[in-house]
Amino acid sequence: MLSAATLSDPRRVGTDFEFSVSGASNAVYAIEASWDLQNWTRAATNRELGEVRMISMPAGVQEEFYRVRLLQRLFTGAMAVREAIQFKGSGVRVDSFDSGDPLASTDGQYDPAKARDHGDIMTNSGLTNSLLIGNAKVSGMLHLAPGGSPVLGPGASVGSSLWVSSGQFGIEPGHLVEGTSRVFPDAEVPTGHVYVTPGPGTVNGTNYQYVLSNGHYTLPELRYSTVVTGRATLYVSGSAEQYTIVILREASLDLYVGGAVAAINFYRVVNESRNAAAFAYYGLPGNTDVSVQGTDFFTGTIYAPAANLRFGGGGNDEIDFTGAVVGRNIIVNGKMGMHYDERLGVAGPEL
């Protein structure tokens, strides 16, 4: 586990403010600023390799406080929660692949013949019922806080690909880890940008209520139809329920939702590239209830650490959910295949 970093040697150099960051080599740190020690915004991101780095930034007009925080990849496993995961379905399968490795994917897509066993499931809770696995087949590891223990049904199997595929039951030795260093901080709307209201338009012969190109956008609630043609960020301050989103092949969308209730329907979110990094859902602290439904495949990521996430069963397709998910609690009903893209743990978003 990486040790905490410290700030030292503050000094004013001309119109700039400089100080040193001492931490771990190869770690990524966020420098955050505040004027009241309550509200913090990211002032800089440092990706240097050394244990000691020099930070220089323009000095603010008013006096500010600074702190340093280690940035971590958001998705280092298939599913993660602050509290509990419950698999109620009879056909839950969890495994992994690597969209950047041709030996672990086909044309960057999940291929069951090349599936791997890094579909880890983790919780920060040490309660007995924090991982109710049911009869799921999990090709990966279980991570719990100290004192926690999973509850498995008679048909459950957790372990390596060989363990699961050979019909073994229970947890393979070495695949239950007690103690996790992961924390799941609240999602935050990116600052330092001008957010505008999107307008309607026609793309490839189809009319849309909202067209998002490169830029930052905002809406009071998300409804109707949206097409994404560039690299877009959309902040929705209210609910996001009755909507359709089409993300063109070379486009991407970071969707931030602040309202209490949201829904993600497999057939209403069309990610043409089928790259999990192209659609990222971020539930802000007020986003507490997210329903994920559909009878088709879904490709993307969900980071909603304050939300109770409810998954309906998938369809008959081999691919149901490709990407990764983080929530406060997760309940899965019915059949669901969860395929973690390991590339997210290498080059995915950080917070």
C-alpha cells in the first residue's frame, strides 16, 4: 500500500507559489486548494516518477490552504461497494478480459473463449452479510474489510478460471482477502470549465433533442434523446430517467448525475465503440437510487458510491455487462454476466 504524501517547503517565487511533495515513486497525486478548509478543488495533478516532486502554480489572490491526495484508479475489479453486494439471481457470472490485449480479447471485445479470472469483488464493510454471493460463479477474488466474511450458496464457485470451469464449489484457497486499502471517495463535477446548455440537431439523418460535441454541458434533468459526437461531459443536476443516448464510435461521454433517482437502460444507452471507457456514469453524493435494467448488452462504467444500485437480469446474449461498477450497495436480480475490462485498472479514470 502506498504511504501518505506530505507537502513541505512552501515559498513565493515571483508571482508563483512553490512547494515540495514527498510521497511514493510512480504514484499520481492531486494537489487540492481551499480557502475555508471545507470546500476543496483540484489545483494540479502530478504524475512525476520521483519520491520528491516540486510543484509550482500561480499564487492566488486570496490566502489558500493546500493538501495532497493520492489518486487511485476507480475500477480495479468488476464490482465494489462501500457496504454490501447481494446476488439474488440464479445465473450470475463474473469474469474479466483485457480490451488492450489480443490474447485476452477479440478485436478489443470480450470473448468467452479468452476470458480471465480478475473479476474481483470488494467491499469496505466488515459485516458478515456484506457479500451475499448466492450461487454465483466468480472468476476472481473476494476482498473484505477486516472481520468480514462472505455468505455463499451451495452452488457458488469463487476462484481461478480453472477452479470455476472445472465445477469446483466454494472459495478456492487464496481467493479470499481480508483487508482492503481501497476507498471510494465521492464523485465530483469537474471544475474550471464553462458548462453550456446543449441544443437540438440532426446527425446521420436522425433528429435529436440534444447534440453534444467536444465540450462541457449541463441540464436540469435528462430526458428525451441525446447523441454524442465528440468528447463530452454532461452534468445533470436533477434526475436522469426517460432518456436515450447514442455515443458515436469515436465519441465519449462522462455523465454526472446529481438528482436522487436515475435509470440506466441497456437498450437506451448505445455505445457504438463498445469500449467501456467511452461511457462513464458518475453518481454525485445526492444520487442515491440507480436502476440498471435491460435485455441487451451494456458497455460502460458506473461510479456511484452513494447509490443503491439495482440490476435487473440480462438477456440471452453471452455479453450482458462489460466494464465495471462501484456503488454503496449492489443488488443483482436474475441472470447477469459481468465482464470486467482489466484495461480500466491500467488506463481508466482516477479519483
